[in-house]
Amino acid sequence: MARDPRLLGYLHRALGHEMAAVQQYMAQSRICDQWGMEKFCAHFRQDVTEELEHVQSLIDALLKLGTPPNATQLPAVRLGRNLSEMIAIDLVLESEAIRLYEEATEYCIRVRDFEHQSLFAKILNDELTHREELNKMEADLPNQGAET
């Protein structure tokens, strides 16, 4: 099977993005735990689990193409000084993911690679859901007094 370098680029960029998200959400979960914010700690832990599922799917796709996964150039984790800042930072992270997966999905449609198009579209849908959840959390903050 000929390997499409652009597809491999999308897969590796996606893997790096998902690994960075795992680090960020894990760190935020631990901070919320230290702040005594169990509800938000649990939310970020759930995000870690979902992002790890994306990592697994992307690694599987790379291995199936005979390419070792490589996500060594991860962006720095951004934590925020309070819950509001964390959510704002995470909204940026999710928006970047959405752009990446939209672009990758469109590319796969153009080259008629429906297997990878399906993978990217599924992850895109998950990221759209994450953004909706973050927007809801952000909207609920003033009512819950969750600022620190």
C-alpha cells in the first residue's frame, strides 16, 4: 500500500495534539483535585479518558499503515490560574483540534480515503462535543462560584 505523506502528516499532527490534550487535562484534573473541586476534577479525568481513546485510534491507524507513531514535539501545557482560565484555554485547544479534524476529513474526502475520513470525522464529532461541554461549563461558572 502506498503511503500518502499528507495523510501521515495529519495522523501525526493529530496524535501530537491528542497527547498534548491528555497532558493538559490530566494536569488540570490534578489541580482541581488540590483545589477541592471534585466535580471539575472528574470532568477533566473523563476528558483524559476520551483523549486517550483518540490516541489509541490514531496509533492503530499509523501502525496499520506501517508507520511508527511519533508525538515527540508536544506544545507546552497551559494550566490557567483559576477554573475560568482553564476552560478558556481548553476552548482554544478544542478549537485547534476541530480545525485540524475538519481539514483532515475534507482532505480524505477529496482523495477518496473513506477509512481515514471516518476516523477523523468520529474524532471531530467528539471534539465538537467537548467544546459544547466546555461552553456549558463556562456559562455555569458564575452560578456555581467555582472561581478560585
